[in-house]
Amino acid sequence: MMQNEEVVKEWIEKAEQDFGFASTIIEHTDYFAQICFHFQQAAERYLKAFIIANGLEFRPVHNLLELLGICKQKEPGIEEIEEACRYLNAFYIDTRYPVHWPTQYDRETAVKARDSTEELKECIRSFLKFQRSK
């Protein structure tokens, strides 16, 4: 039985908004770092929806691998999205703050971020059996 179903739906909807925005604009902009940030945010929100749905410990962190570790407590099979989480993880810091290590944001990076988020999204939704109401 899914706990806090309304809250879970709110997190999924926020994730869908980030994913939809970044997916829509990807072909019409050169702001690829910002697009990657929105894909990271979508991934984070999908993971947090899973955590809430399963009554796991909710922590206000942005590290996707840490969130995935929490999710694995309930569903070990969710580890199939570890590589997607690893790819998207850096986009939280790198896209928002000056960093002193090499970064490259181009269309190819943004498309891979979209594909990684899509994989994560489908995995989370399959475990939640969540169907968007719209």
C-alpha cells in the first residue's frame, strides 16, 4: 500500500514539470548546463517520490547515489538505474556554482542527461505503478 499518495503525486508532478521543460527546450537553446540541471532535479524528485511512497527515511539531500541507496532498502532491483544516477549526479553542483574542474555542456551531454532521466523515470514509475492522471 502506497503511503502519502497525494504527496507522492505532488513529487511526481514536480519531476514531470522539470523533465517536460528540459525535454521541450533542449532543441531550442544553447543553455545546456541549465537543461542538465533540470534533468538532475527531475531525477532527484522521482527518487524522493519513491522514498516517500515506501515510507523510507526522507533526507533533504541532492546526491542521487545517496537517494538511490535509500531506495535500495525497499527495492534492491532499483540498482539498475545506478549508472543513470551517477551520470546525472554532478549536474546539481556543476551547473549552479563556479567549479574548478573541467566541465563541458553541449547538446550531446544534454541528450544523454535526458535519456538517463527517462530511464530513471520509467524504472521509478514501474516500481510505483504510478500512472499520471493527466
